[in-house]
Amino acid sequence: MTVNRDLRRLQNIGLVEKTGAGRGVAYMLTAQYRSIRPLDVEAYFAVDPEKRRIKERFDFNVFSVLGDIFETDELKG
């Protein structure tokens, strides 16, 4: 019961998505979670730059995940 309650709470705050039903149910982390997940900076920089897992291009979808992060005067330029 505790796991179900926790998963439901994570769904409600947008960190987990549920697909399927019954025994076929699956839970996946959302883009919102990936934008706020903890990051171990020390471990990241301990890896040789050539071996780090990086994105090839900037992901502009990050702005739709973050929501309204800019003030009105910032949007005006």
C-alpha cells in the first residue's frame, strides 16, 4: 500500500507517468523529474571529458518543462 500511495503522489506532482493497467502497469520518470533530479557534480567532473555522456545539441523542450520561469520584464528583452 505504501508503494502505491507514493507512486500516486509522484504522479500527482508530475514526476512519474503511469501507463497500462493491472499487471501490465508501468511507471516512467517524466521530463520534469529529469530536469530537477539530483546531480553529483563531483562525480560528473571526475569522469574524463571524452567519456562523459552528453547531449549533442541544446534541448529547447526544457523551457516547456520548466514552465513560467521568466518574469514579464525579462520576456520583454
